[in-house]
Amino acid sequence: MLTRKQHELLLFIHERLKETGIPPSFDEMKDALDLASKSGIHRLITALEERGFIRRLANRARALEVLRLPDSIAPGLNSQRKFEPSVIEGSLGRNIAPPRPLQHSSSDRDMPANVSIPVMGRIAAGVPISAIQNQTHMLSLPPDMIGSGEHYALEVKGDSMIEAGIFDGDTVVIKRGDTASPGEIIVALVDDEEATLKRFRRKGASIALEAANPAYETRIFGPDRVQVQGKLVGLIRRY
């Protein structure tokens, strides 16, 4: 899953390469995406490179190569390229092996089957990082753990939610949605670029993202800067 800005930048680079064979400059990319500075372009390019969509060619100025496009744009074009995500300290989710299917006896064959949800990558519980990634693998969970609705899982990176019982390396189960009630723990997308796991609060007309660790300050944003991507409904920890 790409953010809107990542998606726009990838398409802009792709179209420019098709038209001229030369990647756009950072100033051209900044103007095309209506960003205030080139630092935002640097973050977006790094995120696309980590997700395996583009590659920077060494020892060449402005050298970018588009490796793949999202399947929503070019279905089937990427099927021959094996993509193994390597984002933030190596491949995501590799230390969370999908649970083995339950072996049902004749007495429990009528029990509902496990539900598979996608593990989408890594989420920051601390300083925000580019976090929502492409699907890495599927996680099998009992249906009564998540209930109805669409769900996904993320690996936690950071310690800002430790007083809520969420630790570095845990896997959180998120119910997808764009609304939340005060006090709920959510996945928040800030400025359409960075995601973090925090407790949702309101401060007048603003939105507060509250940590569960006194070492971190509550961050306040205007309502147009924060998008709710889902709320916490479960947690998995391996020992």
C-alpha cells in the first residue's frame, strides 16, 4: 500500500521516463507534487526505493529506474519479478512465522476456520517512520479474535506505547477504518507521508496523538493533517 504522495511521485517519474528517457529533477518533482521543499521528495524516494518500486543508480546524477508499478495501475506486469520487501532494518515480518493451520478432530470440524489477514509491514510506536508497506505475508487468526470488518497486521517498531502494553517487536492487529473515538489506539497517517501508532485524542478543533510513555510528548496536529487508517483490536507477542 502506497501513500497518495508516494503513488503520485512514482507515476510522475514513470511517465517522465517514458516520454524523455530522463528522470525528472528534484525541483521538478517538488513542483509536480506541490511540496514546499525537496526534503519531502527525498523521503518519498527513499520510501519507494525501500518498497522495491524504484532504484537509484550509483554514480549517476538524477539516475532513477522504475522497477515496478502497483498492480492497481499495471496488473500482471509485475508477476515475473520476484519482489521481497526490505524496509527498515531488513525484510519485514520475517520473524513472525505464519501460524500452522489448526488440526481439527471429528468433534470440532464444525468450528469456524481461521481467518487470514495481510501483514503490511512495520509501524512506528515512537518517532514516525514511513510505515505502511506492501503485503509481506498472511497471518492466520481465530475469527473470534478480530470480529467482522477488514483487518491487517503491522509489526511494531519503537517503545512509545509500552505503558499500553505494546512493545517493540509485537504484532498489532488493526481494523481498517477512517474514524476513531477519543482514547482509542489508532494507526494515524500524518501529512500523507508518515504513519504512527498512538492514542487518539481531540484538543478543540485539533487532533492529539498521545504516546503511552512519559519520554514522548503528545503531538498536536490540525485535523486536515491526520488520517485515521484503522484502530487496534488485537496484539500478538512471540517469546
